[in-house]
Amino acid sequence: MSISIGKGKTVKPLPKTVAKPKGEFLSRELFASKKINDKKKAALYKDLSILLKSGIDFKTSLTIIKDQQQNKHLKQLMDGVLNDVIKGKAFFEAMDATGRFSSYEIFSIRIGEETRKLDTILEELQLFFERKMKLRKQVISILTYPAFIMVLTLATLYFMLTYVVPLFESVFNQFNRELPVLTKYVITLSENFNMIFLLFIGSVVLLLLAYKQFKDRPGFKRTSSRIVLRIPFFGKLIKDIYITRFCQSMALLLVSKTSLLESLGMVRNIIGFYPIAKALEKTEKDITKGIGLGDSLSKSSIFDSNLISMVRIAEQINELDSMFVRLAKQYDDEVEHKTKVMGTIIEPLLILFIGGIVGVIMISMYAPMFDLSEVIGGN
């Protein structure tokens, strides 16, 4: 079935039973669940932007995207958006009514509609969510290997302390000899390992519950962020990740021609990192007093001198939007480089860590064997 787009032209929807060829502009897997995650949003904005840039009218573009959905719930959601648009609602109003899109997305799309640059704004939204996904993947790539090593370490400890150490202990008991201090500590650890392990699991659960209970309190946010930022290397990386998110969010909103004050307010609400959110709260007040953005940001230690100097220059030449685009790219590259370096460093360190644990246990077990061999040889 073809869809009319005016002037005798028609667009034939993609077959639902055929996989989308590479290079085709519609993402077949756009929605797969009720939650519209970053990947799905990036695909949505990409598809809609390309359709609009290709000259297809807006309502037909929405119809094409809706018809490609295989998830019933989300097809109904897109159908609701389309119906609202047909009834005369603006696109941003129809999206806002779904409750599935953030305030900065809605505001950006609103500006895009009002300035007749919706295709450009949609493309910027696509890039924003792609960068956000890239950052998340980088963080996950850092944490995955250490998490695996920690699990492996615990499994190794459990095996050695539960099965290996008791075997040596039974041998030592037969000779009734004084054991080295290290060996005594390891045997004591082995005898109480199950209780220690349960206490460890209990402590982790309590910490998670405490975090869930206090995570939204300003005092907890302030203290936890200070601790995180003081962690060697990791603290600087986490800071750069949030600075990157700040620059990406500001770039998106300023390119959308959102006012500086509104942009700062929205970014403050979505950034999720206490030092930056608190600094932006003060910056908003400074902006209303006529203080420049660069001068206001310089009052907070969370922003480095490079970002502040670049913002000051951009203010002087009235190019804040393009400057934040460049800064987002710069910090994104820095984060990518640091994650690669960290991965290179962490891998051998963790191998040494688990090797050291196994080595200490084995040394503590074999050290008494030399004394026993002397006793046996003397007899």
C-alpha cells in the first residue's frame, strides 16, 4: 500500500517481513519495548530527520515511522502522536503528552518547529543520544573487566579457603608444630570465611539500601561526590564524563536557539552530578545579575581553566553554541582516550592482584612444610 505525499508522489512503506538493507534510512528495530531508551530515541530522531530532509511532509514521515513499529504498545504511542498532530497539535505538544520524553527534548523540538529548523534539531538530538550512548559504553567497558576479576577473585578465595587450606591444616595438626604467623592468619580466615563472606554480602546490601534511602539528600550528594572526585585517576575521569555531558547538553540546547538561562536550568536538572548542578544553580543567579557565563563558571573549581577560557572567548564573539559543540567533541575524545589507557593499566594490575592473593595463600601453606621436612628428615 502506497502513501500519498502530494504532487502525485507516493512512498511505499518498507515490507515488515524483510530485514532492512544496510544504508536504508528507517531503523527496523526502532522500538522493542515499552521503554524508549537512548538507542531507540537516537534511531527515531535519525529516521525522522532524514525523512524530513528528503522532502517528505511531516505527517507522512510520522505515518511511515509508525507503520514500521512491531511493538503493539509503541505503535499505539506513535499513532497517538500522529493523531494529535493531525488534530492540530504541535509536534512537541504531542510528544509531551506521551510523558516519555525529557523536557530538553521537548523544548528543543519546540524551538525547531518555531524556527522551521526541525530537521536540523532532530539531527542534533540524534547526535546527542549517540554521544550519550558512547559515554555509557565507555564507562561500562571500564567496569566490566574489574567486576569480572572481582567475581573471579572471590571464587578463587572461596575454593582455596574452603577446600585447599583445610587439607594443609589437617597435615599440620598431625605434627603438632608451631606454625608461622602468616599461616595462622590464613587458617583463621579459612575457618571463619563463611561468616566473613555473609558479613560482606550483608554490608553490601546495607550500603545499597542506605544509598537508595539517602541518595537524594543534598548532604549525601555533597559528601559522596567529594569522595568520588578524590579517588586517584577515577575521580578525574568521572569529572570529565560529567563535564562532557554538560557540554553536550549545552551544545544541543544552544544550537536549538534556547536562551542561555533556560539552557542552564534544564542542564542543571538533568546533569545528575551534585558539584556541577550546584555550580549551575549559582551561575543562573549570576546570569540574571549580568555576570558573564565564563566569569560565573570560574567561581567553581569543578570547571577547568580550558573550558572557562573557551567559554569567555565564545561569549566575546557570540559563538557559544558552536563553542560548546567543539568542547563536547574535545572532552568526548579525552574521555575515550582515558578509558583506553585505564583499560590498559587496570588489566595487568588486576592480574597481579589476584595472583598476589593466590601467592600469599600458597606461601603461607608451604612455609611450614619446610620445617616439617626437617622434622621428618631428623626422625
